Amino acid sequence: MSLENKKILIIIGGGISAYKSLDLIRLLRKSNNEIKAILTKSGKEFVTPLSITTLTKSKTFEDIFDKNSEAEIDHITLSRWADLIIVLPTTANFMTKLAIGKAEDLATTVILASNKDILLVPAMNVRMWIHKATQKNFKILQDYGYLFIGPEKGEMACGEYGEGKMSSPRQIYSFIESYFNKRDLVKKKNFKALVTSGPTREYLDPVRYVSNESSGKQGYEIALALDKLGIQTTLITGPTGISFQKSIKTKKIISADDMFNEVKKTLPVDVAICAAAVSDYKPLKKSKNKLKKDQDNLEIIELKKNEDILEYLCKNNKYRPKVVVGFSAETEHLIKNSITKLKKKNCDFIVANEVSKKDIGFNSDLNKVSIIDNNGKIKTIKKNKKSFIASKIANIVLDKLLIDDENIN
């Protein structure tokens, strides 16, 4: 596959590397891609609107709001038009604006209004790049889902040497080509996934139930990440306080039995990710009426084991998904217990996460996980936002899918 017939919006920032945007436009236009450009106020100090228009064969949008620009194509339409948005060079100042969600001009407004991926191409002095503030913004923007290429190590315009040099137009072109090839391949394969998320409730009587602290956030973020990669995703979720995005097909359940039945209805799929904290047991009998506190001690409540959804998926001879991912929430011996679960269930991957700490895991926007494959290879992701962790898990799953598909064919 090759990079062609794509719609790419290039935002040209301020910095000596801005001239390289012209070379990238040439490369993209040469392979029949449609290019539009926004020239920022600071970028105008280094390249001219005329040079950009000559190469793009399209009007150059300058980084101001004016009645002529908005009448022709408003900032929302421009953000929706593109298949991908690229910012080059991305300065330290521009990264700060995006990190705090500033929308003060056409470039930042288009980015904040966009529903497409945004590729940032940093270029700055090495000291600016390694400064704690820049590195903090870099991490924040990664968490938000921005893509990055570079910066590279090399000699800079100021004469200093180090990390901060902008990636070359050919490196950027290769990155974009790989990005679209992967997306086109996923679309062609028509992959389907199911994700289980949140807690389940096992009722003792009409008002009391057995459950856990799961917020459902990690599973929901995984569903979003898979959907963003072009995988048709169904989210099966227990009771949570999440406002679900309409693009995600969502099935809401209450009990473990409900979740098990919805999983069976959703099969067959290519991927199953079991992030739900399903109750292991349910009451053998449910009282029709509210249990009264007439006695000091309630008689023993008999419990019955629930169906093991993960094991069912892993050992389903007829409908076993190509990739099955389990979660292992542990309070001790994290890796040891997770590897045992991986082998017992016959998963392709197990995501081990500790739930004994209050600032990560249950009821938190943060998590820290170790992803273990069935060959014993462990990839640890340090404490980070669940959205970032979800993106890493989704990409690992997609890579596995594509490799297995290629080997089969």
C-alpha cells in the first residue's frame, strides 16, 4: 500500500524549521494527496502564504479569524475535512497552549474542535526540550492522545547539539504512510471486538447486593482506543457513572449472568478484552423482600460460583476470539498470581494491575499495569492515565491481530 488520496491539514508553526513544511507538502502532493495549510502568525516570519499556496494548489488559511475565511470554510468544517492534522514545527509554546486547552486562534481552535488524530512534530533548542515544563506538557499531550514524531538528535540552527532537531520531511512522510497503511488495513480486515467493563451486582434482596469498587473507566477507555483504531467495538458494562460516547455500541448489564449472556450474544469477534471486575460468586437464593435486622447475627448466606467469562472465551472451541486479553486485579504477588491466571485461563495476554493502593486502579483515573503475553514477556507501563494505558493495550492487541492474520495468509 502507498500513501495517496488522503486529506491532510498542515499547521505551520513558528521556528526556523518551518521551511521544511514546504518539502513535506511537495512529497505529499507528489503522491496525489490533498493538502490544506494553516499558517500561524509566527510561522509567517519564516515562510510566505504565496509559497504554500503555490505548492498546495489551495488557499492558505492564516492564523486569524476573518469574515472572508469563515464565510468560505469555518474552523469546524476545516477540522472535520482532514483525515490527519500535522503541526510542524511544534514549538514549546505551542505545546503549552495545547496542554492547557487554549483556543485563542485558528490553529488551536481547529485542533481542539477536531475529531481526528493530530501529529505533533517538535522542534526547539535542546535545553527547551529537556526542560521539566516541556517534558510535563509532552506527557500530558501523550495522555490526551496526540501523536508524536521526534525530536531527533543533531546540530541545531543555534549551533548547539542534542535532542530537539525536527524530524526530516522524509521521516515524517514515512510515519504518515505507516499510519494510513495500518488504518486502511484495519478497515479492510473489518475486525470486531468486545470489551467487558465495570462491576457486576449480585443481589441478596431487592436493595442489597455484593459488588466491588470498579469504576469501569479502564474498560471504557480501552473500548474508545479500539474504536479509534477502526475496530468495530461492543462495550458490555456493569453499573457505572460514565457518560458513554455514542459511537461506541454499549450494552448495559447488572449481574454476572447478564454479562455472560451478552458476551455469548456478541460472539463471534476477533478480539475480547475482559476488563470487568465480575463477581466470582452470587447468592444461592435471593430474598424476595428486604432482609430485616431482627436478629443480632444474620444466618450464613450461601454463595454459588458465577460462570467464568474469561475462561469461557479462551476455551471456546467454536467461537474463540483470535486475541483474548484478561485482567488480573491483585493485592499481593502481582506478577506471580497473574502468570498463574494467564496459564490457567489460556489467555493471549493478561493485564496485571494492583488494586490495594488508593491512587491507582479502582475508582481512579490512573493505573499502573504489567502486560504479560503467553510467552512470559512482560511490558510494564508506569503510573499513567487510563486513557494512555488503554491506547498501549489497544495497539499491542492490533499488532498481534495483524501479525497473526499475515501468518495465516
